[in-house]
Amino acid sequence: MSALAGPPRVLTVAGSDSGGGAGIQADLKTMLALGVHGMSVVTAVTAQNSLGVQGAWELPVEAVRAQYRSVVDDIGVQAVKTGMLASAELVEVVAELIAETDAPTVVDPVGVSKHGDSLLASSALDSVRTRLLPVATVATPNLDEVAQLTGVRVESEDSMRTAAAAVLAYGPRWVVIKGGHLSGDAVDLLTDGSEELWLRAPRHDNRHTHGTGCTLASAIASQLAKGRSVPEAVTSAKEYVTGAIAAGFGLGGGIGPVDHGWALGSTGSRGSQDSGSSG
């Protein structure tokens, strides 16, 4: 690995969103906004827009492995983030690569898109549980993904602890249970089973929330790469994604993206706000 120089480096291992609101594109925008150098391993290509996912094609395992090794062996990483992994084979090879990498890893166990389109084969769920979650520093499931992985259905804040315990049983060091799909404030629970941190933010009246999960996980990875502790990284990431939701803007005829550049005063349409959450 080359000598450390320049900004901290973060590697995202995820799918491409052709509409630019989620996936690799959201990850890299988040990393740029937070002052780290983003790099990517593309696991799948989607045809996707504001209305949904029209098609998805996973890359061969050898292509994913080659991308990862190319980056890590030469440039090095201070954090890794995973998103859409599509199949059991890809989950397993990525888990193997992460286990060999000395860097904190944020696992966003992507199961479905914002529009309800499946992004993970049902046959891959066991591989996520037994191979990927055990190598995660932080796992960031939303409530639908918690139900997919553990069978626990969260209907209120009270059951978020039960959900966290169920996910932690698979081996991640920390879990963020994203309560954005509940009513009321956008509440997330961060815990390692002993320490517990509840993160609350106002729910913004804005339906343009495409990419929230990718954005939060990438923001956590970016802060970990800067040397922050997990509670510090998650707290900072929550603040960033809350601002991005507030500034989300319409694109096309459906659900628009959060504004990854909101803190830089860049792209967002600050006035078009219709229900934001970090889930």
C-alpha cells in the first residue's frame, strides 16, 4: 500500500443507480461532501429512475474481486461501505474480502429499493446473516431489512431494542436500527448491546428521500475513516442525512433524491419539501 497522503479513503462496494440518487452515485457524492476520497467496486448495474427499478444485472464474482483488490492493494482504505450485493455469491466474496481488510466496515444490508423493488435474491439472505454481518463494524438495516433478516417486525420504538438484539446476534459490533418508517420523529437506535444511543431528528415534510440508506451508511463510513468513534460517526452522519432529506428535490415523475451537497450550498431545491426519514 502506498504511503498515506491526501484525504482519508473510503471504498463503497455497491450497485450503480443510473438515476444518480442512490447506490454508488449517492455514496461518492456523500464522500465528496464530507471531505474523504471515495472509491468504488461496482457489484451490479441497475436501470433506475425516480419511478423505480426497471432492470438489474449483477457483475461476475471475478470482476468484483478484481475491482476490490485493485483498489485496496495499491491505494488502501480507511473504511469500507457495502450496499447492494444482489446474490449469495457476491455477498460471500465481499465478506471474504472485507475479512482480509484492516479497516472498519459499514454494512447496509440492502434488500429493496425505495420503490419496493427487490435488490437482493432471497437465496442471499442466509449469506448476509452468516457471512457479511459477522464482519461488520456497523450494520444499518431499516425496518423492512430487519424483518427480512430476523423476522422481527418493529411497530414502535419499544420494539427497536428487540430488533437490535436480533441483528447483533449475527455478529456485527454495532447496529443502527433505522426507525424512519415509524410515525413521529425520525428515530434511530445505535447500540452494541451494552452502550445505547437514541438519535432523534424532526421529520421533514418532503417525499423526495431516495438514497437515504446509502447516504447514511456512506456518511458513517466517511466519519470512521477520519478516525471518529462509532457513536461520534453515527451522530454526525445522522445530522448530515437529516439536512440532505430536508433539502431533497424533485426529479422526473416520482420520488426525487436527497441533496448530498446541501451543506455545500449546491444542488438542492430548498423550497420543494413535501416526508423525510433516514430509513
